[in-house]
Amino acid sequence: MELKIAISSVLLIVFIVFPGIIIRRAYYAKYFTKQFQQGSFSDRIITTIFWGIFAQTITIYIYNNAIEEGAVVHFLQYISKLFNTGLENLEQNIISNDNLINFLIFIILSLSVPYSLGFLAHSFVRLLRLDLYIKTLRFSNYWHYYLKGEIVKTSEFDSPSKSILRNNGVKETYIDILVAGNEKTNLYSGKLFQYSISKDTNQLDNIFICKVKRHCKFKKEFVDIPGDYMHLSFSNVLNMNIKYFHKKYSRRKLVFQNIFVAGILLSFITFLIAPWILFKELDFFRKLFGIFTAELTLLFIATTFVNLLPSTKKEGKTSATLYNICLVITFLYTTLKIFKVI
């Protein structure tokens, strides 16, 4: 009896909780990773289970229509039978290679679909700037909006240069920091490079600035400080002044950006409409999930293309590109199977 309960718990974690964790991890990405661990344990468990069930429902539907209907249920029944009958009848319970391959595909989908859902939700909110316009969608790391200049897009931002910053966007953030010392205070000025926050309070922990200058009281001006970066602990900061510098776009870059966005939108609309015309014999939900996987394929193709651009940051570029290529292959194959092209 205890063994059956243990097996049920493992299956619950693998098939429900783990996909929910992947969704939340993918959604709270980049500057908002610490929000993944915030909130009470009970709230996180409930939301994780909810999103896990949501993701696995989509995964099973896609699998049933693209690979083999009912194979997942049969495999779970096989697992249950194996543990109920014991190892002495192992020869009678050997699973076939075809079923093993199909189950491996299901495991890949169980990892890919939740990640894609979280990544898609995060990209949707961030690209459309919904978190800037809708406060309920705003992430708890409020320092990001101030330090990276995204606050200029919100309605509460008020500054003499707000029209220029809103139209052109923020390129760089410079900060003047008054720091408490042992006997006196020091005023530093420099370009923001990086920062870190507390996972519990969302307060700033550390600030890293480059091109640093220190105010000299004798010369009554800022003097350069040798070095590449300066680390400042926010616990010693008395106050901070933030200055934004707007972007200057070249005409060629604007044209390329507009063409790229127009191509993505055109492809998105095409994938949204074409299945209803080309695959009339398929049922409604099959076409709907086929469109969903096709749009995911398009999303990861676009992400891969952006990662390959020279202007993209090199940090983690290769691993991210390879992972996106694997997701493109996975969802492209799934889409073709759903639409019965292969």
C-alpha cells in the first residue's frame, strides 16, 4: 500500500508538478527570476499544480492527435501494472520499442510545451509592454523599470524629457550615488552596468557601475576613477539620482526592424488563417492546436534569428540558439503531424 502511494506521488510530481514548475520558471525569466521563489509555499504549490494540469492537458491533446491516441494512458496503466505485479513477472511486462519511443516523444513534449507556454506568455507581456500599461501584470522587481528606463513608458512617469524618451526609448542609464563612508560621504557618478535585488524584499542589494567618476570637493568637479567597474552595496547608499539618455536610431536599422516585424506579423496572420482553408477536413480542435504549435514554431524561428544577429549579446548566445533550434524542430514536426502532412 505504501509503495502504491509512493508511486502515485512520483507520478504526480513528474506529470503535474514538474510541468507547472517549468511554466513558472520560463515566465519569470531574465530580470524577474527571483519572483519565481517569492510568495507563500501554499500559493506556489496551488499555482504550480494549476499550470501543470493546464500544460499537460494541452500536451496530451497534441500528442493524441499528432502521434498516437491513448498511448499515454496505456503507458501509465503499464507502469501501474508493473508495480502491482512485481518484478517476478517482468518478462511479461516488457514494453515494446515503439511504445517506448512514443513515450519518449511525450516526455519531450511534456518539457517543451510548458516551457513554450511560459516563454510565450513572458514574451507576449514584455514585447507588447503589457506590464507597463497594466499594473496587475507588472513584475515585482520594480527596480528594473526604473534602472533600465522602462518606467518612461508608463502613465505615472513625468519629466521634461518624457516625450523624447517615450518616442526614442532609453539607451543608457547613468546614476549619481551618494554613499556613506566611515567619516564622510562620497558622491559617485557612472553608467549602470548591473544590479542585484533581494529575493525576499525586492530591495536593491548591489549596484555595479562603469565609467565611474568621483566628485572632488577641492576641485568642485568630477574626476575619473581608474578601473573597469565599481561595486556599491546599497545598504551604504544615502540617495540616488537617475539620468536617462535616449536612443539614436540609424535609418537602415529602422528599415530593417520594420521589415522584420512586418514579416513576423504577416507570417503570424498566415498561420492563423491558412489551416482553416487548407485543412477543412480536420476537426476544430485539431486545427486549433495545429495553429498553436505552428505559431510556437514561428516564435522560436524568430528568436533564433535574433540570437544570430551580431548586435545580440554573446553571453549564453550559443546555448540559447541550440535550444531554440531543438524547439523549432520539435514543434515543426508536431505541427506537420497534427495537420497530417507527414
